[in-house]
Amino acid sequence: MRKILFRADSSSLIGTGHIMRDLVLAEEFSNAKIFFAVQDLEGNINSKIKEKNHSIKILHSNDCDELISLIKSEKIDMVVIDHYRINEAFERRLKEETRVEIFVLDDTYEKHYCDILLNHNIYAEVSKYEGLVSKECEIRCGKNFTLLRDEFKTQKQLKVVNLGSSTTIFLAMGGTDHLNLNIKILNVLNSFTNLKINVVTTTANQNLPELETYVKNKENIALHINTNEISYLMNNADLAVVSPSVTLNEIVYLDIPFVAIKTAENQMKMYEYLVKNNFNSLASFNADLLANMIEESLSSIKTELINFTDLSLDENELVLSWRNNGSIRKWMYNTNIINLKDHLNYIDSLHTKKDRLYFLVKQNNKPIGVIDFTNITKDKAEFGVYSNPTVRKVGNTLMHEIINYAFNTLRLHSLVAGVFKDNTTALNLYKRYLFTQEKIELINNKELIYLELRNNSQLKGAAQ
């Protein structure tokens, strides 16, 4: 059996990110015996290694001789180095004296002497390593190599819907929060109304007692210590406030809007990438700038529903142009082009109809799509949705508005949608929101799949 040794540390000063990502990488070596060579530093998370049943070897220093002795005594085949205090000279000596295969994790474009180099950050570029590693070195760079626990991949397939009136914030300034920023950020967030805040930290945080005192009796703040539900908390967030560290790779993967605050020099490359690509990011904590970015972010996720009966003529013409667009019309029950007169007559008839509602959806005052509810009863309704053909990535926003209006405003027990089998985009979106298939019918010689989403909280209340 192959033997692989990970060399990394964690502490209140270093943080926990190296060990956490190494544990993910270790899962890729399923047929190997895994060792972790670590120092017993204050605030470490060596317990996380034990939870995975990996062997731990305690080092008394970061001395090369001590590591060489361990490699030889355990007959290690590969060393994975994830440590900012181990440089090219250190790596070269390891290779010369042990001939072990060397796999290095790098975040800051440093010179290395290794067989394999991994920079799994979203900003990483292979070209930046020219002259820093040998031509024989295998370089793995960028988001295609991002180390993600399986829980994030699972959450990616789901979409948690916040049905409350508040906006959910995910706050994580690293497991140690060595700059003690959590409380400062919470003070900024508390200047906004209707926010539910999930704060994530660990027992390695030396400022934890102060943080626990701060959040006490604050009903809108939940403190999560050493949580195993980080992926769920992220996916449940409307906005994240994080450092531009490993966590940001996960936030981007889950497509969560964010504000990033740099807390360490090893985050500079990520910070520069964020600035270059116009993401909300701060070089250091600044209460006023953070408040402005949060306000901007919150306004961008606010949506407005305008009843079709209240649309202006220009807005009516706009939604009609969307409906008649070939990419939308082909999925309608009626695929014919509708003229403006018939369209306006139908909208006028909605004033007297109680079993249907149509809305133009705007986000930050920009029209992004249409949602509708038909065959509305006290328990159930069918719905439809289509987006502005000129915008992208608004499906989640439109679905959120559908579910929120149906279950919070109409107080329905279930939602039903009919989707043609070939409309895979819509089917994948609905399934992501946990709609379940109920039946299949033939409409115009095409298979129509009916899906349903039940409002579990309403059903529970009705049963009581």
C-alpha cells in the first residue's frame, strides 16, 4: 500500500484552512495509507485529522532533518507539502536525501522544487509558474482543480429557499479570526434591518469568549462553532461576508453573492483577482466602505412584483415581446404568436378573474422575467415562468419569488408545473428546488411532465 505524508500545521495564528483542504485532498488517495506530520501548536485542529482516522505524527519543529528522519522511518512514498514556511531549498533537500515524490500546494506563485504543484484557487494561472518550477513538474491550476468536500457538490444540486421576510447573511472570517473582525462586521450588519446572520468560527478562535458574549440575546444572530454544516449555511445565504481565502472558492462554486475582506498577505493574489474582476472586496476592514458594499449587494437582490393589471403600455409591449420570442414560445402550450390587441384584452380580463395572477418581476428596477399562477384554489396552484431573453442567471431569483409568493402570500399547500420533457433547462431548475415528478401526459403529441413542490410547513399546520 502506498504511503502518503501530509506536512501542514494549524493554530490560532496560522489558521485552519491548510489542514481542512488537505483532508479533502487526502480523500482522493483512497487506496493509500495517510499520515499527517504536524506541530502541536496552540489552537490547532489536529482533532479533525483524528476524526478521519489518519495517522498523526507530531513534529517538535519545522526542521528539515526531523521531517527527513520521519520520511525514512515510515518509508513514505509521497510528501504533500502545504506550508508557507517550507521553501524550494527545503523541498530540494527532501528530494535529494529521500527521493520521495513531492506534491506541493501553493497559493502565492512561489518557487518550488516538486513533482506536482497544485494551486486550486479560482485566480490561479499555469503561465504564472513559468520559471518557478521545473519543466517536468505537473502543474494543476484554477477552478477545475478546486478542492471541494462532497457536501458542497451535494448542496450545488439543491437550492435552499429562504421563505422568511429577512435576508440571510453568512459571515466567516476564518476559523481563528486573528484580527478579531467578526464583532466589527456584526456592528455594521446590525445597522441594517431584517437580517438573519449566521456566524461561523471554531474553538481555535482566541476571541471566541468575546464573540459569544456579543451574540448573546441577539435573536437575529446564530453562532456556529466547529460546525459540520458549513455548506448548508453557505447555500442558505443571500449574501456572504468572508475573507478571500479557501472559503471564497466554495462561495464562488455555490454562486453566492459576497463581500470579501482581506485579512492576511497570503490572500493578496485572490484579492487582486477580485478587484480585477469587479467583485466587492476590501484591502482591509473599513466600516463605511463595508456598509456601502452591503447596501449595494442587498439592493441588487431585492425584487419587485408588478401585477400585469398595473403594467404600463411599454411594459405590456415588453413582456409580449418576451412571450413571442422563439426561445420562449416553443415551450408554451400555445406556440402561436400573440398580437398586442389580444394580449391587452387578456390582461384586461384579469381584473375579474380570481383564479389567476401574472407578474412582471424586476430586480434592482430592471425587468428580468414573468411569473404566473393559474388554476388557483385555496390549496394549490399551477405556475409558469419565463425570463427576459436578454439577461442570464435569473432562474434562481424567479423561482425564489414563485415559491415565496405561493407559500407566504397565497398560503398554498403545493405548487404544480407542467414542463415538456425536452425542456431540460426548466426540468433541471425545478428539480434543484426539490420538485418531484407526479405524472406524464401527452399534449400535442409531446410528453408533458407534471412536477409538484409541497409546502411542508403549511401541511404540518393544516394537520394540527
